[in-house]
Amino acid sequence: MLHCKFNEDDSICSTIDYEENPDKYRGLIYCIDCGEKAWFTKGYETQKISRMACFGAKHKESCNASTVEFVSDDPDNDEDEKNQNSGIRVDLDKVTSQSIYVSNDNNKHGDEESDWKGKSKRKIIGNSDGFPLSKSLRQLLTNLCRNSDYGDENQTITIVANSGRVVVEGDLRSNLVRIEDVSREHIGKDYIFWGKINNLNIDKKGTLWLNYGDNLLEPSIALNSKLKEQVLVNFKLKEVSELDGSDVIIVGHVGFSPQGKAIISTGFTKYMSFRRVTVK
């Protein structure tokens, strides 16, 4: 998409409008046709391709506004699980971060919708060894994104760190919280929060805000300046804007601002992972 609806006054926002004034439009743009939240993707270049700036959204099935295909950066050997064991174990100290995306900005915009299309790669379901007990946050996030009912299949989960210290333990369903569903009921303990990063911004203190939607009212993940720098290094990102439109999973706790905004926090980058989406 090259144009979105600006929710404040129903005006039309172009990619140029957004890039010139992101603070105005951040978290407040929607697909003109289906009304789903949209995010901005900069024009970029890699060794093989050159893409112009566009908007992305998780469109409703009946929407015809999408002219490009967004694909996740799931590794080729990542598999869905069909025959799950009842127990999942995540050891945060054994996980190594991986590169998400490498590109160079090209400040490229266009007047005509692109016809970029790609064939979705069908993933193999199941594996010969059955469901492995040891999983990573990244694998858990992939399964949640591929199967909206994954958290409802009677699994238990144990997440450990620092030589076996238990961070989260119990029924998976009761410990999973979609970011858009965060409420004051979730104050007081650690949960596994997951969902879509619709947009992000960095405040004057250097805190990185990963926003679900309206950065003033809707839930956000807040990473202080130290954690922000660690995210760049550990996930091998050139800049945090590469996380726009990605899925995120984070083990942490939630608090609320005086204005009632939900703010999710954590202490280490190993407590989070991302599923980056890019134009194919």
C-alpha cells in the first residue's frame, strides 16, 4: 500500500507524508479498505533488490488493498508441531540471538502500487522425532503466529534462566497474554507477552518504545537506552526501525502510567525475541 487513512481526521496519508512527519501519524494509520492497523516500511536496498517505501498491514481476508506480500524471517528448518508433548521448556541462557535483517535505506517512494508478488513457502508440519521438550522463545513465537489456537492445546511451560532459576512455570494458556489484551489483572507477576509491533519511537531519555498502536494510549513495550543498544547488537540490527511491523515475544511484567497506558518491561534481551516481516 502507498496510502493509508489517518485516524484523527480520516485524511489520506502517503508514504512521503509519513516519512516527513512520523510523530503525527505513528500508531494512527489504518488500511483504507479493511480498517486494519498499518505500519510504515522504509524504502530499502540489499545486494539483490531495491524496494520503495510502502505501508504494511495484517489485512482481513476479503481485503484487496494489499499489493505486496510480507513474509517472516522464519528459518528454513523451523517446523510447526502437530503432535505436541504436554511440556515445553525454554532455557533463556542457552539461546543465541540471530540476525534479523540487513539492508540500506534508499529514500525511494513511488506513485503506483507495486505488483511484487511471491509464492508462500509451505512449511512442513511435524517431525520424525516428535515434539522436542527444549524450545526457544523464537520457536514459541513462530508457533503462536502460525496457529492462533496454539496456546490452547493443554501444554505446560517452564522458562528458566541463570542456571535453572524458574522465571515462568505452569499452564501455557494462563501464562500467555496478547499485547492488545493486557489489563490490570496482569500486574504483579511475569507473563509471556506477544503480538505485533505496529510502530516504534525513541524518547528524549533514549528509551525505545515498541508500540502496539497509538503510542500515547495503547500498550507498549519500553526498553531503556541500555537495553535498546543491546537489542541492536544482539539481534545484529543496523537501526531499530527494522523492527516495524514485526512480531515480538517478551517475558516480563506490566505496569500502568498515570494516564492508564499499559507498559511492558523486562530486564534482559534474552527475555525477548522477534519475528521480522519483510517485503518479498
